[in-house]
Amino acid sequence: MGFGLLAPLAATAVLAMLVFILSMVIWAREVDIKARMREESLVRQGTISRIAEVERSISPQTDWGEALAHLDHRFDREWARRNLTAYLAQAGEFETIFVIGADGRPRYASRRGQDTPLALYEAYRGTDALLADVREGERRRGPIAPPAPGAPRRMLTRPIQASAFFVDHGEVHLATASLVQPDFGDLLPKGDRAPIVLAVSPMDAAVLAPLRERFQLDGLTASLQGPRTGRRLAQVQFPTLRGGPAIDLTWAPQRPGTELLRAAILPILLVIAAFAAVGAAMVHRARRAAAQLIASNRAQSEFLANMSHEIRTPLNGVVAIAGVLEKTALNARQAELVGVIRSSGETLERLLSDVLDLSKIETGALAIETEPFHLAETLRGVAALCGPRGEEKGVSLRVEIPPAAEAMVLGDVVRVKQVVTNLVSNAVKFTEQGHVTLRLKAGRIPDAWRIEVEDTGVGFDPAKKSRIFARFQQADGSVTRRYGGSGLGLSICRQLVDLMGGSLDCDSRPGSGSTFTVELPLPRAEPAAHERQPAFDADRLEVSSPPAADSQPTPTVEFAERRLRVLLADDHPTNRTVVQVMIAHLEIDLVVVENGLEACEAFEADRFDVVLMDMQMPVMDGLSAIRRLRLFERRSALSPALMVMLTANAMREHQDQSLQAGADLHLSKPIEAARLFAALQQGAARAAKAASQVA
């Protein structure tokens, strides 16, 4: 009878394993298809972005009064050779360049950096449709009105360009046609039609290299071989001029599902042979392989978090101790040196944050949150934080907020505050005298708000406007030498605003200041009265009037005839020293331990009002320790102490983990004295309230 049951059981087990294998094959195929679709979408968008970059590299040479003078009013071949052939061949890797006159005939031609006969243009007649698009744009633009006498100097035209792929002798090329126009109106076109600059670049390995490197594509090529249906190749098609054959960008896509299936096939066969026992092992292996796949996708985020932690820990000692030293009795030379240390540390912290934000944006790891917040209060908080820096320079910071803006809106308060703080800080930095105005208005569309930051600073040439939003660039190299900066802040601001569905623009004149304008969709949202208020987050704290740089925090932390008792847990001696030095002048009983387990033992043996807990520690980490302390409070019917996560883990997910574990606040390092003192005051107030209730 036992043997009679064995066969059906074996058959059932084999059938189950076969179903499992079939499911794995189907799952692997679906994973591969989704991975390929994602790569195809990225390549399509990347190609469009690459074309936009090509157009931007040409427009400074065509939207230029000097180009109009030498290509329209009088034709200067030497000027064309120097400013078109030499510049565009280097900046955009263009192989062939033509200047097409107002009559539609070529007036200049160059190939591979050398002048060439105009007859070469006959081989590029396939681009006539592209030139027609530019002429249509010129017609819609209409005549250019000269600027009024005495009017402010500003850009008179916008680029009129068109780009498309075309085929020449079986080879794929990208052609870009740009209309020659004035920039500031010092010189107007001679006739109704202006010359056109036609730049042609072959779609060779050099052009495709940025896409291949950016998206890590294997074997990316451009060809005319027609559509391919094989699953081993991914492809994106683009049309060509005159209805020619479509251009295929093809490459070998990543196949994570197939790779996982290939790695697991042998264990699956063992599952079939050994039935349930081996089946359990296979499930375990499959889960582990899936976990490894997920872990590989998170590897970069973890690297960023670890890098942030490792850099912020020593940076905490530099910035915090320098801040404490500034408040001690120093002579003028010592105060100057300490100020340099503090300023350099703060600059390094900002640069670190910018690099981390930039990396997260590029990898798609940065998420935009949506929650209710008070927009007007947020802007006033930014002004309060940036105002003291302006006062040191004699620059006033004005805030203009209409009564209609005093309402709750839905959006990402952290990113809104980051963008506005960067713009206001830049305005203060580049303004030597006068004022900076932070202005809030209703947007041009419903549920949108317009934030303007206007200054009376150095300004910049409008012709260089496109550069200030590029990475690692500023409008003028002399600005970097005089004021410093990495050139990342405005680039990150624009990308954050784009992620939030808004726009960021600017207007400026040299020596007359600048105006940066942010328009964001922020619909109104009134919080329900019964909803629990969110936990206090010190990284979102709006300070209405931060202490002056030379003022001491008010040490009013006594209550109920005893001193505030604080427990500090941190495994790094520098971090412990920083906290001890910062609160040395306060009337506080401080107990210091080196890991979470020691913190739990100390808390369970004695009573503390405030707990300052590091997140990453040996023996027991900070999150586990706070969970244990909260459980101890509930079981012992104790009033909850204020628990503060004081850590170098500064990313958003770390803040969420702290609050979920039971922490009241999450303070990131380097520690700011104002936030630490505010936390201690909050702990004193909570303890005093608990003492009064007991009494």
C-alpha cells in the first residue's frame, strides 16, 4: 500500500516541479521583456536628449549678431572657417558644415575641418525638408523688431532649429539646421530671409559612445538593416528624411531573468530528483537569487549612504568643534582661522549633499514625496535661515507673501525648501550691496505657485544663460574664482523642479542683478483636524529667528528642581566629544555610552529625559535600541522620554526608519548647535510637563 501511494506522490511532485520550472521560464521571460522595454525607453529618451544637446551646441554660433554680420550682411569665408568649421567640429564633432544663403544656394562648405567645393552640397539634397522646416519657423517668427532706444539689453530672438536623421550612401547621419539670427538686436537681418547653417554628423561610434556609456549598453550600433524581432536584441527606430528607411539603434539588452534561470537550472533538477527536500532547498536558492538581484539594484544607493555616513562622521567633528570654538574668547587672528575652518566644513557638507543628490537623480533613486505643508511658512523659514548671512554683508532680505498664500498645499516640502534655499543663498552670495527679495505669487495655471528670488548683485550676460544650469559650470569663470562654488547647485535645482512637474528660469543683466523664477504645481490641501500631527523632524524645522553667530544658546533646561538628564550613545569618540563640548556650558547631567546595548542597560537602570542615539553602532544598533527602550517605557508605564537619532545617515529613508522605530527627531551630522539645543529644550518641556502631571 505504501508503494501504491509512492507513485502518485512522486508523479505529483514531478508535476509540481515541472509546473514550477515552467513558471520560472515564464517569469524569466517577463523580467527580460520588462528590462528590454525599460532600456528601449531610456535609449529613445537619451537619443532625443542627445539631439537637443547637439542643437544647444550650435545655437550660440548662429543666434549671434557677429554671425549675422559675417554670413548675411557680407559673407566672410575666413570668419566662417574660424567660427563654424573650427568651433563646431570640435564642440559637436560635426563632419560636414554648410552655410546656405537666403536664395537657397550654398555659400560655404567644409568637411572634416577643411574647406571643400560647394558642389558637395548636391549629395546632401536630402536635407531640403529640414531647411524647409527652418524657413517655416522663420516665417512664423516674422520680421524682427529692433529694440527701442534706451530699452534694457536682452535676448531678441530664440533659436530656430530643426534636426533629423538621413541616409547618405548607405550611411546614417544626423543633420541639424540652424537659422542665423541676431541676439541683442544690434544688427538686424539684411532681407526677409537669413542664412542657414547646416551641420552634419555621422552616427558612428564616437556619437553613440555617450549613450552606450550612460546606459551601459552592449554593442550599441546604428544601421539600416530593418526591424528585428529576435528576443536577443533590443532596438529603437527613428524615421529619416524623405521617407527613407528607418534607422535602427540596436544592442544586446540585459537579461536578468534568463541569467537567474540559468544559475538556478541545476538546483531545480536536483529538486525534481530529491522531491520535497531538494524542493525546499531550491525555493531557498531561488529566493536568495532574487534577493541578490534586488540587492544589485540597490548597490549604488547603499554606496551613497555609506559614503555619506563615512564623510559626515569626521565632518561632524570639524564643523561642530569649529562652531564651539567661535563662541570662545579668541583674538582676531584665531577667530579668522576658526571661521575659515567652519566655512570650509560647511562648503564641504553642501558639496557632499549636492553630489549625493545628483547621483540619486541620475539613477532614478530620488523619490518626490507628496504631503501637506504651509508654503508661506516654509518660505519665511528659508528667509530666516539665510537672513543672517545677508546681514553680515549689509544686504537686506525682503519677503513678499500675499495673504492668499497663507494656506496648506500638497507637495514635497523638503525639495521645495532645498530649491528655494539654494536660490536665496546664491542671491545673497552674489550680492555685495542692495537687497534680495523672496516673492511668492499665484502661478499662471490653476493650483500653481510662482516663487521669485530677485537680487541686486553682479548678474550675468543673458547670452550665457544656458550655461548656469549646466553641471560644473557658471556663467563666468571669474565668478568661480571670486565667489567659489562647484556649479552643481542650479543644475540640481532645475532637475528637482522638473521632477516636481514645474519649471525654473532666470533673467539677468551684468551689474544689474538677477531674477530666478520657480513655478510649481502645488494644489491646496487643508489637513483634517482629527489627523495626528507628524512627528517633529529637525531636518524640516523652520526657524523663525535663528540665534546670531555670536550669541550663546539660552541654557534654560532646568525643571522640577533637578537638572535635565541626557543619555548619549555613540561608538565614535569624535562624535561623543562634539556633543560633550557643545553642551558643556549647560546645566545638564550627561551619561555617555558606546553602543545600543549599553544605552538600554543604562536607561533601564536609571531615568533619563533625553536620549541621543547614533544609528550605526556595534553590539546593538540605534534602531534596535530605541525599539527596546520604547517597549521598556510601555511595560513600566513610564512617560516617554524624548529620543533623538543623532546620526551621519542623512538620507530620507534613514529619517523614515528612525521615526518608525520610535524616535521623536532625526538630526543629521554635522550637528548644528541650534537644532541640538532646540531638541534639548523640547525634552526639558516634555519632562516638565510629565513632572507636573505626576505632582
